[in-house]
Amino acid sequence: MTLKIIHRPSPNFDERNAPVSLLVLHYTGMKTGAEAIARLCDAEAKVSAHYVVEENGDVYQLVDESKRAWHAGVSFWRGLRNVNANSIGIEIVNPGHEFGYRKFTDAQYKALIELCGGIKKRHNIADVNIVGHSDIAPERKADPGELFDWELLAKNNIGLSSSGYDPKIQGRTSQILDSRIKSKNDSSLVELGYEFHDEGAITAFQRHWRQDKVNGQWDDECGQILANLLETAGR
Ligand SMILES: [Zn+2]
């Protein structure tokens, strides 16, 4: 299947000054997709994204991938700051936490798997660099949020899976993971890519990789998941 792209050019972009190495997913956080697209194309708003994925699966392209779209704002991931220059941004239509956060649709996932798969391949983006807006701006942002099925994307080779490693089965690995958890409990979110290991980052981490308990509190399960991710990211 070839993804059908609807072109809706936004004036809100400029030239890149760095190569693409990140893919950032967002939700629109507005009442309707049409309203969100209008804003992302409004020169006064000074915001944009490369793509918008509607709830019916329609994909709009607003900015060419070779240009810098304005979607991330103040942000940090794995040493990169203010990542617009380094990233492709996709807005997924959803009212968000403010206007009635709801599940993303099957049509959206279907479109995203194809769209993200193509982007990852075209720009050779590492799975650890496929992140949510909240991962790169935890103090300001909660999107795409804890209802977004990152695991489904991971199953389709897009991003890291939180369940990639089962230390109970992997005997030798288990010891490595145990020691990692013990020794890196304070700094390990930084090792994954977050700027700090604080409550905001822990919350963002949970929204992405431990969605059934988002409380901003670090616990053993978080440590285990993080160890799994570091193990997978390192391969
Ligand atoms: Zn966002």
C-alpha cells in the first residue's frame, strides 16, 4: 500500500542547519483536526509540523522534510537542544488532555506505521530517537500522552519497545540489568536521552513506556523497563 499524502503547505518553516536524526510525535490538542491544520498553516501562529494525521487516517503534508518545521520549541534529547533543526515532526489529531483526551484510531496507527517507517528509513533514524513531544520537553508538554500505543509502533519496528528484554528469561542479562538498576537509579533517564532525572522526566518516561501507572514516582518497575530500553538501545 502506498500512503496517500494530501499537500497543504504551511508558510511556517525555514532552512535546516543540521541533519535529521530525530522523529517527534505530537497530538494536536485542539477540538478538531481542521482547526489544528488551520493554525499550523497560519503565518501569525508561527507553528507547524511536517505532517498531520487525521482521525480517519488522512495524512497532510505541511512542510517538506528537507525544511525545518516549527513543532518542538524549547527541547532536549540526547545532547541535542531545541531539536527542530534535527527532527521531523508529526501531529496526530486528538483533542488532548485539555479538550477530551481519547484513544487514537486504528486508521491513524495504520497511516503512522507507514509514514514513520518511511521517515525512519529515509533519514536512518535510530529507534531511541523516535520520541514524544513530552520526552523532549517534559516540563511543558504531555503529548502524545499515555493513550498513544507506542508498543504497536515498536512491534512494527518504529521506536524502542518497553518489553524488548525479559530479564527473568535471560539469565546472564539479568545480572547486568540488576547491577544497572542498582547503580544507575539516579542518573539513568539521562543515559536514555532526557535532560534530567526528575519528576517531569519520570512522568514523561511513564507516559511513553509505563502507561498504566503515570505518577511521577520512580519505582523498581521503572528501573527494570529503563534497563530493558538501554539494553535494546545499545544493540
Ligand atoms: Zn506537541
